[in-house]
Amino acid sequence: MIFRILILSLGAFVWQVTEILPIGLLTDIAHGLNVSESQIGLLVTGYAWLVALTAIPLTIACSGVDRRILVAALMALVGSVNLLSALTPNYTVMALLRVALALGHGVFWSILSSLAVRLAPQLPIARVTGMAFTGVAVAFAGGIPLASAIGHWAGWRAAFSLTGVLGVGVLAGVLVLLPPMPGVRRHIDIRHLLRQPVLRYIAILTACAVTAHFTAYTYIVPLLKKLVLAPDAQIPLMLLVFGGAGVIGNWIGGRLPFSAGRTVGLSLVGLVLSYGLLVGSTYATSAIWLVLALWGIIAALINLAMQSYALELAPNQHEAAASFCVTGFNAGIGTGALVGGLVLPAGGAFAIIGTGVVLACIAMAVLRAKPA
């Protein structure tokens, strides 16, 4: 059982690194394809919004496919597209490859948590979800910094190649370790799902919480440079502290004695506290390391708690709930990046943190408005 969950976690690792990789290699890819950095940034924003739009309908369309076959197909997709991205001759081809990835991305994350629960039904939902999502925390902690370092050292194409090879390796593990798990064909009208208050609530709450986080996190590097005058040489280590703390947060989240809903609430309070301490670190710059560790733990808790909460709210519709959560999550990534991008040049670092606090408070209000 542990090895089956582990292979899912490795798949999550590959997909998470793949999604964020262009951010760490933004300048290198732009130079390599002879386009502007903003055009490469559009690959990330467009990816997130496309996932948000397609996660629900594509998950429904794949509902009848055996889960072992579906996960294998998704790993084949992410592995092959990363390998092809390493060979891409121009921006247009890269954009088309990212579109193909986005179509698979929403399906993978929509089935991950419910699949983990099916593989380990004897474990609490929060714990087994935490095990499956460990790959996400490890991706932020080490995978993305390592891929970026490889990209800067050996070229961005090498980073994509390595990620592609790892995806193919996970594909082999899926075929060997996962048992056949028949899907259940569902003829569901999307409009019927959208009319269900609990599913709309899951998407809206997730979008609000993730927007509050990504408004600042998307611009964490300029924030560190402006608030604590962090030198370029320290930035990778700071990001490593943030990501490493996320691994701890993921472990904690799977073992908290609270309901997932309460964990979401505590995470949002922790996010506001993190932002407050981030401002305070301008007066005590050495404290930034502890602040980043706290923020990293909170970020992991938000991610894990939202997934677990979605499953708790819709115990008979795990995949539908997860797909609405994925939709909200990616909508939040895109909205947070957009909001932060507008606020930062207009108001500076303190404005973007203040905006994050306001958005976190809005998310708390949404949390309290749970449908009966």
C-alpha cells in the first residue's frame, strides 16, 4: 500500500515541477526562444486558467476509464511533453505543448486524492491525502530549485529533459505497482454540478484562499529584495527554507486533530500572521528566515486542507469535489498572479502584502458561509 501511494506522490512531484518550471527558468527560456519574458510568463498564467476551465469537464469525460490506465496515460503525457519541450524550436510549439499539458493537469489533480483514498481506505482521509501530496511539498522544497539550478548550469532544455525522464520512470512504476481500478462512467450534466451549492462553495473558497497566498508568493523574490534587501546569492537558500518548511507543513497537516474545515481556518489566520511578520522583518531582517519557514508551513497546510475539506464536504462525489477544488486552485493561481502584478508596480511591497491580508480575510468570510 505504501509503495502505491508513493508512486502517486512521485507523479504529483513531476506534475508540480512541470507546472512551475518556467517560472524558475523564465529568463533562460525567453533568451533561448527569442521572445520576451512576459511572453514566457503568459505560458504560466495561461496554463493555470486553462486548467481551471477544463478540469471539471475532462474529469467527467474520463470517469469511465480504469484509474490505472488513466494515471499511466497522464504520466506518459507529462513525460513525453517535457521531453518534446526540451527539443522545441520556437515559442509557438512550446505554447502548444503547454496547452496539451494543461489538459492533462486538471484531470491528474482531480483524481489524485480520491485515488489515494481508494488505495488506502483504512487510513483517515487527511493522512492519506497528505501522503499523496508529499510530492508537491518536496517539489517546492527541492525539485524546483534543483531543476532551476540544472537549467542555469546546463541549460533550460536539460531541466525539461530531466523532468521528462523522471515522468517516464514514474509511468513504469504506475504500470508495475497500481492494480486495475475500474472507473464508473458518469453521464453528468455540468450544469447540474454547478447548481450544487457545496461544489460551488468548494471552488469559490479554494480560489479565494489560493488567491490570497499567490498574490504575494508569485512575487516572493522581489518582495525579499525590497523588504529585507536580500542579495541575489541568498535568494535560492531562502526559497529552499520556504519549500523545506512546506514538507514539514504537509506532515503536520496529515496529523492535526482538527477537522479539515478548521484546519483551513487556522491556515488562513496563519497566512495573515505570516504577512504581518513579513512586514515586521523589515525592522529585524534576521527574522526573515523564521518568517519564511512559517509561511512555507502555512502554504502547505492551505493546499492539503483544501483538498481534504473538499472530500469531507462531498463524501459521495470525491472526484467531482476534487475537480472543483482543482478549478478553484488554478483560478486562484492565475488571479493571484494577476492581482499581485497590478498591485506591486503601483503600490510596492507593502501594498501587495496588505492586499494579501485583505484577500485572506475575504477567504475567512467565505469559509464561514458554508452551505447547509
